Amino acid sequence: MAPFAPFSWFRSGGADAGCRTALSAKASLDEAVSDVVEQLGRPRGEADLALVFVSTGYATDLPRLLPMLRAQVSAKHWIGCTGGGVVGTRGDGSASELEQTPALSVTMLSLPGASIATRHLSTEELPDLDGAAQQWQDWVGTKPEDGRSQILLIDPTSSGINDLISGLDYAYPAAEKIGGIAAPHNSPHGSLLLDDRIVTGAVVCSIGGSWRLETVVAQGCRPIGPVFSIEQVQRNVLLELSDGTSKASPITCLQRVLADLSERERELVRHSLFLGVERSSLRLKANGAASDASAFLIRNLIGVDPNNGAVAVAERVRAGQNVQFHLREAAASQDEALGLLRAATADHPNDTVHFGLLMACMGRGQGLFGRADGDISLARQLIPDLPVAGAFCNGEIGPISGTTHLHGYTACWGLLRQELDSGSDNLG
């Protein structure tokens, strides 16, 4: 009997489901396409969805990519984007994060029982956020019941990105969303791949039926100091914070936090200090630290007023919200990502994760972890043969506390699962 290769093919519910993967770092696009086609092997019918991620090293040849691939492998829907780096899985099942080198990642998914729809969206004129959700649904062309999950890829030249993300949440509140902003390049065309075209704006892929992408967003920071409440604020400028009955300027509060840090931690503050903005009700530990770090949306600190101790943050905030200072570091990033992935797999122990979509910040990778494959190695600690693909993005898209946000410095995972009727044969 032939050995079972979960990274190549799996069976589900009595119907063939497939995940064929390929990853190449050949110097030329023609060589890379030949390499991935060879790795993908002889097709077993038409795939339902092809995911293509390509480094900006091939940007000048990008219009040739999809026609070359489509001439040799077949899929109903094709989507993808450029990345500052590429994540992929070779035909032999080994997975890598390839940075600062030409790279091409192709994943062919055959998903029986799935409903899949792709759409190109122009970001120049969006539906009204104050209008009916039906306007957004008509614009996207997908009914809410047909999209349990959405992959959202955005060209870096697009405007209104936050409004687009908010609008999709408004129109499809139950759909988990994952994606990113493609990496910029200097060639005179877009950065998004859709069927046989290169486009700008945005591409959305809705996945429904019995399949869904469960999202995991690892923001890569750890909290320092207590949770503060915002007492006074003007738009995104914090003027006064409180900790219990004590009120002070944000700079005074930060100085109190710094006093309790080690010398190494104070050095990190110079370039790795962020502010977490509360996004849900928090349960606090006895020492005042947040017990649920994922409830904070991590944002950059963008300015300080030394005259009054005010601090500007890259997010609109309001009085009464809680905030907490955070440090970004490799160990915290690893621990957080591993813990979130472990929780996601533990929550559904009987549902196989068939594929992992990884959209990571260009500031992660070797620059953060000091070694290659920092994020995919964490996932493979839990699921050793998990096929993984994705890109290093110019901004990542994923939910925090039920609301989708545009992030920086994060690793956003989409774990592909099929929900079968009870009694179905999962792996046969």
C-alpha cells in the first residue's frame, strides 16, 4: 500500500479533495514556472482554487505569469499577489519562507463541497458606509450565506483601504477575513493576480459551503506595565491617562513603566515600543496586566508633545478606552503565535487543518527571528505536514475581537478546514 502523504493529497467525505503545492526560487520566471509545474505533477482534474504568490523580483515579467501557468495547470479560480518575500511548500512537502530572492509559490486546492467566488473591486469609489449593507453585497457580487470566509488582497496604490475593510465587515459580518497589501514595485502594472489578469484595486475571494478559513492573528508584542484608561483625548492624541485613582500625562505614565523594566527592555523601547488599544472587555490579572492580549489592537506611537506630555497614536481612540504599552520582540512573537495556533487547533481537535495561508509583515522573517522560517516552523510544530503558502505583505489584514483591521508587524494565518456532517469519513 502506498504511504499516505497529507501534504500532497487527502480524502474527505468520500470525495477527492486535494492540495498540491510547489515553491521555486529559480533566477528567471520561465525557469520558476517550469519548476513549479514539475513539482505539481500530473493534474487530477481541474482544481477549484489556485493561490499564486510571487516575489517582486519577477515584477517586470508579471503579466506573463498567469498565462504560462494556466497553459499547463488548470483551476477554476486564480488569485494572488506580489510579496516582499514568498511563503510556500515544495512538492516534497518541505516549506520555506523565501526572503530577498526571486520566488514563486503555487497552491492548487480541490475542495469538494465548496462554493468559491472571486471578484475584482475598484477602490476609487466605494459604496456608502452609511447606506444599506445590500449595496456592498451587490458590489461584491456575493451573498452573505455564500461566503463563510474571505481572502482580501489589495494593491499598494489603492486608496480607502480602511473603508474597504470596514465595508466588507459591514456587508459580511459573519465571514472571517484574511489578506494583505501586496508589495510595491516599479513596473507599470498592478500587483494583484486574478484569473489571467494583472489588476490594481482589490481582489476578494469568498469561500463558502462546507469549507472555511479560521483566522489567527499574532501581533508579535507583549504587554508592559499596567492597563491605563483614557481620561482625555483629541482624535488620536492621548492627553491624560489614569491608573486607578492616579491621573497623569501619557509620558509620565510611560516613565513609570520604564522604571520597572530591565536594561535590555529599555533598549528595546528605543525602536520597538507600541500601544495596545482595547478592542473588547478585558479580564485583568491580579497585577493589572491584561489576561487576553489579543483583545488589544497594536498600533504605532507616532509623536510626542514634550510641552504637555501628550502622545499621538496611529488609531482613533476615545475617552474610556483602555490602553497598554507593548514591546515587540522575537521571543514574545514566537510565544504568542504558538499559543494562538495551539488554541485554534485545540478548539477543533476533530477537524483537520488541510492548508495554512500565511500573510506576514515584511518586518518579521529573519529580521525579527534572526533565522529563516520563523513563522512556518511554529505551525509545523503543531501540524508537521501542514502545506503552507502566502506572502510577506506591506500591511496584513485580519480580525481582532471580531472586527477586521489592517495591521503591521503581524502574522495573519488562515487555517483551512472542512466541516463534515457527523458520521462522515474524514480521512478514510
